[in-house]
Amino acid sequence: MAILGNTLLIIGIGFTLLGSAFILIFPHFYNRLLACSYIDTLGMIFILLGVLCRYHVQTQPLKIILLILIALIINPVSTYAIGRSAYLRGERPKKEDTHG
């Protein structure tokens, strides 16, 4: 169980680090918003699942499962709200100029 927990923690940390790097790399607002949503949702869920598997005796599993369910509901809704408010404010997706 410890190996599975460590693996899930590493995957969660990987999602968080990659998402943070993509925030710096992506040029447009909506691309950065997508990277932030991956950090919030996938990174946090994998880290919480890793904590649940790794430290299942010391912690209370119901609290961690509740946190995962809340993250699954709140994170996509908040990302949608941010994107919609930016769109209504006038931030439009940039169209790439393709020649050929």
C-alpha cells in the first residue's frame, strides 16, 4: 500500500510541476486557465489519494474522501466561472495565423 501511495504522490506532484511550467510557457489566457485547472483538479486529487493510501492508519479517510469530492465539484466550476467572466469582459481567444 505504501508503494501505491508513493506512486500517487509522485504523479500528483508531477501534475502540479508540469502545470506550473505550462502556466509560464503558454502565451494566451485561456491556455493558462486550462493549465491551472489541471493543477487544481488532477494534482490535488492524486496527492490526496496518495496521502489516503500512504497514511491510512493515522488520518481519517472520510475527511480525505470528502476533500476529493469537493475538489471534483468546485474546481471545474470555478475554472468555468473565471473563463466566462473573462469572456464577458472582452477577453477573446487568439486565432493563430496559419499560412499554407
